[in-house]
Amino acid sequence: MPETDQKSFEILARTVHEVAGVPTAAIRRESLLVEDLGLDSLALVEVMYVLEERLNIAVPEESLADVKTVMDLLDLF
């Protein structure tokens, strides 16, 4: 896995942990955000907001409609 991909995953995992309290060790690329990690729509929006701030990116909220897994979320940035 390229180093930038690993770094992005680590930032995302840390953010999910901080926002939703999910242990970082439980977060995998294939994890389902709702079923496996217990994120609701509000938590997902908050995760995206924090990621946008940390990474200086902008992701349209409508993009979140198709996000089901951690990998889907990573693909947005």
C-alpha cells in the first residue's frame, strides 16, 4: 500500500475514533460505517467536516449518499 494511502487511512481512523469513539484497531478499509462501526448520518457528516478541515479539502455532502465503507470514504479524498 502506498505511504500516502496508509497516511490517509490513519487520519481517517483517528478522526472516526475522535468523533464516534470507535477504537482505531476496529477500523478496517472494508468496515461498513453503519453496521460495523455504528456511525449514524450525523456522525458521518461530522467525520467529513473534520477531515475537510484537517486535509484542507472540500467534499460535497451529496457525495456521502453512496458511502458505505471506510474505503468509500477514503475514495472521496
